[in-house]
Amino acid sequence: MYYYCPNIFSAETILKLLPSSSRENSDFFPFETFDTKRMQTMPVKTSKHPQLYESIQEILHLTPLSHFTLQENSVHPRKYVQDSYIDWHVDYEHSPDTPHEMWEGVLVLTNTSDSVTEFCNDDGTTFSIRTSPGDLILIKRKGIKHRVTRITNGGERMICKVTCRLE
């Protein structure tokens, strides 16, 4: 199961989340760069950015998805560049004892890449979504198989990956 909410937040909101060259602290919004060779992200300390957490929670509460609550320390800004991709996978349950349904979310901040998000149904059929800035995708853990295709056009994609619980 998944939700796709195109253009759910505005350019104004995106500008608040993006790093600004005019900020004195260049570490305000550190993006992880995805290392495709290791299939992992470079670690950053997102828990030191309460403004980012609060902004994303506000976005969720302004949508029809207001029954989703952002998990503590679950905001992971990421930047995908040339040759970055994420292979087919199903998001797993980190703690099976949780009484809530857990969901992975992706808020698209920028996308000048040619990559798409693909989904694979139980019957093996696939479909894709070309995401744009302002889009939100929420995918239920242990839900639909999905991937993000390789960037081949030299563009980049900046997102915030989040974990939410369904109340």
C-alpha cells in the first residue's frame, strides 16, 4: 500500500527546507549523499535540526494525511547524483512489536534527474511515477516492492526521507 500526493507542499515551503548560501551556519541542513556502490548513505546528524522536523510534521498535518505522525529522529535529507539509484526492495519493519502501522515517506525537494520511482504489484506488473518538487510518497512498511531508477542525465534529486506512524 502507498499514497502518492503530488504537489502537496509549496515552493515556499521547499525554500524553507533547502540550504541557503546566505546562512552563516553551512551545516544547517546537511544532505546525505547516497553511495550506490555501498548501497548506503553517508551519515549526518539530523536530530540537531528541530526546525526541519517541525516543518515536515507541519506539512503532514496540512494534508489529508494528518493522521500520520513523524517519528523522532527519522528525518534524513538525501541528495542523489549521477549514477545514483535504489534497487528493488520492500521497506522492512524495524521493530515488529510496535502497535502502530509504520510508513516510509519521501518528500521531494528538487528533481532535475531522469530517475523515476517504480512499483511492482503482487502480480509482477510495474508502474512508475516521475516525482516533482512538492510531491510526497508514503509507502507502508512490508508493503509494495519499489525502486528508484538510476540517474543518467547528470541531474540530481534532493529529498527528505522520513518515517511516520499511522495513529
